[in-house]
Amino acid sequence: MRADLLRLSHNDPSSGHMGINRCVERLQPWYYWPGMTSEVHLWVAECDVCNQRKSSSASHRSPMENIRVSQPMELWAMDILGPLPITAQGHQYVLVMSDHFTKWVEAVPMADQKAETVARAFIDNVVSRHGVPVKLLTDQGRNFESELMKEVFKLLGVHKLRTSPYYPQTDGQVERFNRTLKAIISSYVNGHHNDWDLHLPLALFAYRTSVHSSTRVFPFKAVYGRDATTPLVLLGSTENPKTRLIAHYCAELEFTLKEVHATVAEEIKKAQTRQNQNYDARNTAHQTEIRRPGDIVWLHSTVISKGRSRKFHKPWIGPYVILRCQGRLNYVIRPKSGKGRSSCVHRNRLKLVQNQTDDINEQNMPSPLSTKSEKTQEQKEVEATNMVPLRRSTVPVSADHLIVTRTLI
């Protein structure tokens, strides 16, 4: 009886899957039993439909992990921006490559995002100019995971790192630059937005010659050991350049670069500490929900099937079962049904299913009070048992505790 009332007050179309308070207020004028509010709270918390629809709270987020780098050109991150409006040169994409230490960025316009195009741009703009990186961080896009790219990385001796699927925060440096690049270019493009590739070189120059918030140093100076000569500098300069021997300049440059790189390394540490503190301040309870192999979880998905509306999209799909941990922040999961392949996802895309024990979440079955003449097999099974499936209730489950205060019309 209680399960039927809870289902009618929350799951039924006439109740609209609303929150705890509204469910209690819907029941109170007509019914009462000891512990009713607690049972409503549990019922709503374990509702599959609501869990698939509602966003996860900040407490589900895992602690921030920083990417450690110690020298220039050690770790590059790579991402593709686009598609953008097609330009007169046929460009539609931008391959963005960023050094995690100096914050130097290369951005190459491309007509397509095929693996061959990406490989050529990487070799021409990173390898040939800055040397072979030790590590390269990309997402799991097909253009980065192709056999061609794997062979290129193998021949060059590059250690490939991957971000978690559908979790771009792992590659936050490139994501932030993409926003900055779009903001710069949008200030200069024509009304049709189809000449953005013409503004790309100077947009890069502007970024490279501005102080980076993490290092407090120009990316240009972090690479070259000197300030860039900009129109602003030329306008105010009255001195003629000094004539120096190459050997003396090289010695001075080596000393300057050591000082600059030491400053960059120290500022990166400070920036990471600030970022961790700000993140933790917004997610004070991020360690309260620990996930372990065997846990049943929901998976956050932004993929929307063709013909469906984003406005009605349920972002949490599943349930899934955690098979194992993959590092500190990633988990290998598979569908709880056993059908479908396993996949590796970031921890922040998971939230625990409230009910970890029952194989069947009865509250989301069709109601036994349905007016349909033909009962489903699930309804028959529910009615065949003399139990009301309220998990972890502290109140004895019996219809004798139910008190009808008014006649329900």
C-alpha cells in the first residue's frame, strides 16, 4: 500500500516526478504513517528517472589533479577547433598545440581533420620548430587514435597521453586557449566570419606576447629569453640596438633562460596551488562519495540521438557497474545488464546509484494501481509478494501503520 501511494505521489504522470517537499505536501492532506517524510526522501532519492534527469552535485567531483612538467617542450597538448565557417582558402578547422611549460601555442588552419593532415601539421609546426616532445596529450578522437598517428608517435618516440572521453577539462589548457583565440579573432573577422584564418597569425602573436596568468611571463620570453619587439615597443624606443658578439649573447641568453624557466616553474606551482584551493572551495565534499569496483553508477552523457531535443535530454544513462580503477581518476565500467562493451571514463562523469543492492528498482515499474485491464508480468510479481519494497526504512513495513485521515476522492 505504501509503495503504491509513494508511486502515485511521485512517479505517476499526475504527480510529475517532483521533489521531496512537493511529494510530502501531496500526501499529507490525505495520509499519514510514522516515518512518512523519511520514506518519501528515500523514494525520491532512488528514483531512476530523476537520477537520469537531474545534474550531479559538486560533492560528486573528484579532487583536482595537476599535470606536472619541468622543462620547455616536454609536454604538448593537442586539440582541434571547428568546424568553423569555410574560408576562401578552404580552411574549416584549427589544429591547436600548446606547450604546458612555456604556454607557447601553435595554431594551424586546416581544410579537414583527417589523420594525414593532422600528422603533417604536427611535424611541420611542432617537431620541426621545437623538437620532438616527450609526451603528447590529446582526446580520444579518431584522428588522434588512427593507425597513422600511432605509427608517427612510435617512430618519433612520443609517449601518447589521452584525456577521458567527453571530459575536456582534462586538457584544460588547450580548452582555455580555444576560448581566448575565438575571442581575439571575433574582434577582427568580417561580417560573414569567413576570413578568420587571415587573422590567425596575429592572434597568435598577441597571445604569445601577453603575460600568462599561470606563469606571469610572456610565452615569447619563456621560449626566446627576451621580450618581443612589438609596435608598442618600437613606438617608445629611442635607443639603437647594442652590437654584441654572438658568444657573449649566447652566454647571456643561457643565463636569462635559466632565470626565466625557474620563474615559470615557481609560478606554475603557485598557480596550481591557487587553482586547487579555488576548486576545493567550490567542492568541499568531493571526497565523501568514494567509488569502488562493483559499485553501480550512472554515467553522464552529452550525446543526443538524432531527432531528440536537448531540452528533454536525460544526461545520466545506465546503470553501469565499475569493473576496476584506471589510475586515480578514471574507471573502467560496463553496462549492468552485461550487454555492451566496457569503456574507460573520468570519475566526475559518474554518480552512485542510490540503491546498490536490489536487482529491480520497483518504484519505476508500472503501478499496480494502473487502470489497464491487462497486468504486466512485473505487476504480477509485485502483487505476488506481500512486501512493500522500501529500502533501509527504520519503520516496520506493515499496512497496519497506515492511517487514512480523509476520504480520497
